[in-house]
Amino acid sequence: MTKDITIVGGGIIGIATAHTLLTRHPGLSVTVLEKEAGLSLHQTGRNSGVIHAGIYYAPGSLKAEFCRQGHAATLAYCTEFGIAHERPGKLVVATSPLELERLAALENRARQNGLDVRHVSSAELHELEPNITGLGAVLSPATGIADYPAMVRSMANQVVSSGGQILTGAEVSDIVEGSDGVQLTLADGREFKTSHLIACAGLNADRLASLCGLGDDFAIVPFKGEYFRLATRHNAIVNHLIYPVPDPALPFLGIHLTRMIGGHVTVGPNAVLSLAREGYGKLSLNLRDVASMAGFPGFWRVMRDNLHSGLAEAGNSTFRSRYLRACQRYCPSLELGDLLPYPSGIRAQAVMRDGSLVHDFLIRNTARTVHICNAPSPAATSAFPIADKIHRLAIKAFALKGAVSRV
Ligand SMILES: Cc1cc2nc3c(=O)[nH]c(=O)nc-3n(C[C@H](O)[C@H](O)[C@H](O)COP(=O)(O)OP(=O)(O)OC[C@H]3O[C@@H](n4cnc5c(N)ncnc54)[C@H](O)[C@@H]3O)c2cc1C
């Protein structure tokens, strides 16, 4: 079977990319291959559901630019196609003098990113959020929430009605790029020939990139985010999304209180090393994943450099009382019995060989393939601009216009 463009991965990035290609090039032959039985079963369906406004990201970075654009594009898409979304706004709450200092830097960064934010005093915080305490906060009124899996379903339907194909149960296990096309082998032995390949494989991004000679200097390190859900009687415990002030050295935002689509409130996620890329249970272990992590020098460096925060996170994960204390810093009325089980998610975080965490989105390409190597949060918010960037790369690298004229 020959296809013009094959996309690997049925998460929000793969489906948004298929959607963008078909919207801009009607008639282009696009196939999405997803290894699971359905779409959005990994990061896209196991996240906080937040439409980030873009407060945190380094000015000039892809994250800063794409998050701002993606915020608007996500809201526009949800409005146009009736996807559940809300704009409760977000408060980043400082609970110590050090966090107040960091909060000022964060507010400054948000302004540099062109966002509408304002400082909130401790007294005003109490008025806005009677159940939250802090020394001060930054309010981002634009931050929202969305049903990302519903958004993916909607885009996937549009892909199929525009002539695209989405195949589930199709795990790509080998890729051979040649001068006249790309040969794909699936885990069940089926073979595909495609002119061009776009890999949006999330937690397997490094493995697919390696098959194309692009992945030897980085590896995906999986960080589990464990959540709890508050009992229904706490559905109105907060009016906004409540976030702590993050450690600027880490790419994680800290345990937050999130009002979800559906009305319930989640607490989380923490960030603990996962011993399986796609194992969501507390004791999940995958020997292949552990062996590939242990054999990558950057993994040991990142563990060494973040030992203190890693141990603290592991403590929060092991002892629910410690997890609770992290939330009680800003929401003192919460009790142990309020924390009910909720599914966890696992972040695909790229780490370089020297142990540095890749903070920005990372996209690489060969003559016939494009690989999304690092697309952690806020990549759900940023899906449309990431897809647009892939489209621009595809026009350049694949001479996409030629591909279209051949259809
Ligand atoms: C705990 C957590 C909280 C988050 N919170 C937010 C948030 O509030 N807001 C936000 O904007 N972002 C958030 N994110 C980030 C966001 O969810 C991800 O950045 C985004 O979903 C990435 O989408 P993706 O399509 O790249 O990856 P995924 O959704 O993981 O999709 C990748 C797909 O590729 C498939 N695949 C992998 N290998 C193969 C193969 N060999 N063959 C075929 N298919 C393959 C997988 O099965 C999977 O379906 C969060 C992430 C986590 C984990």
C-alpha cells in the first residue's frame, strides 16, 4: 500500500497534524497508525485538561509562542465544534517568602509573554477563594479547561470525513527510510510503504527517532503524575484552578487543584520516576524500559542533579499523608479521607545525554520523516500550532506541494 503521508500516533498531536494537513491540502492521502485499540489512551487522555495561557515558559521559546497561539486556537475549536470547555481562570499561590520572590519573577515572565495577569494580595486571595490561603498570588483569568479526548474524537471524525484513514491496533516496529520512500513494518508483520512519515509517538518518541538516525543524543524518561479526586461534596471547594509556585529548575508545575470538565476536582499531579513508560499502576515495571533508561548516561545525571526533589516526590507518592501536606500548604481544610483514587498519567520528558532536561518542544526531521521528539505540557494546549509547525516543515522537507499534485 502506498500513502503520501503516514502519521504514527493517535494522541492529540498526531490527530491535530492529520487534521491540519487535510484541511490545508484536501485530497492529500493521510493515514494515522495508532498501536492501541483507541485514540487518546496515553498522555492526551490522562492529563489535567488545562488550556494553559502560557505563564511559565521562557520568552522566545516555542512553548511560549505555541502555548499563547494554542490557547486561542483550542478555545476557538471547542467553541466552533461544541467541545466542552470553561474558563475558570487560574491562581498561582505563594505560601512562603521564597515563593513570593519566585512569584514576582513568574508575573514578570508572564508579562514578557504578553499575557494578561495581575498580582492578588493575601486578603483578596481569601475573598476570591475562601478555602485557599497564601501570602499572595498571580491571577491568570484566561486559563481554561477542556475535554481533550472529545476534541481528538471530533478532529478524528473530520479527518475521516475528509478522506483520511485512522488505523488502530497498528504498532510501528521498524522504519527504513530510502531514497524513494519509507518502509514501515508493524508489530504484527504487516508492511506499509509511505512517501513520508510523521512520528508523534509521545512516550516512544526516542525509539522511533532512533530508527531514523535521529535519537541517539536523547532519551524519553517517563515521569508519572499521580492524581487524587476530591469527594463530590468538594466540587465547589475552589472557583479557579489553584497552582503552587513551581521550582523554576524543573519542568513540572506542582500538585494543583483542578476543576475538571464534569464538575469534579482533582489534586495532582506529582512527578515520580516511572519504571514503565505505559504502566499506570503503582508497582508497574517494564524491564525493557528500565534497561533502556539504565543504559542511557543522561538518565543517571538527571537523577543525580535532581536527587533532592526526586526523593521528596517519591515520599509524596509513597505516603498519602505527605501528598496531603503538599496540598494543605494552600488548602488547609483538606483531609486524608478527601483524597479518592484517580487514574495517573505519565509524561514523556526528553533528557539529553549530558543529563539536561529538554525544556522546549523539540522537532527533528530527515529527508522523508519528521519526529516530534519532546512534546510535554503544554503540548495539549499547543496542538494546533505544533501541527502548523509540522505542516511548514513538511512543505519544506517533503516538498509537500509536489506530493499533493501527485494525488
Ligand atoms: C499527568 C499529565 C498532565 C498534563 N497536563 C496537561 C495540561 O493540563 N495541559 C496541557 O496542555 N498539557 C498537559 N499535559 C501534556 C499533554 O497531555 C501532552 O503533551 C500531549 O497529550 C502529548 O500528545 P501526544 O499526541 O504527543 O502524545 P500521546 O497522547 O501520548 O500520544 C502518542 C500516541 O502514540 C502512540 N504510539 C506510540 N508508539 C507507537 C508506535 N510505535 N506505533 C503506533 N502508535 C504509537 C501511543 O499509543 C499514543 O496513543 C499533561 C501530561 C501529563 C502526562
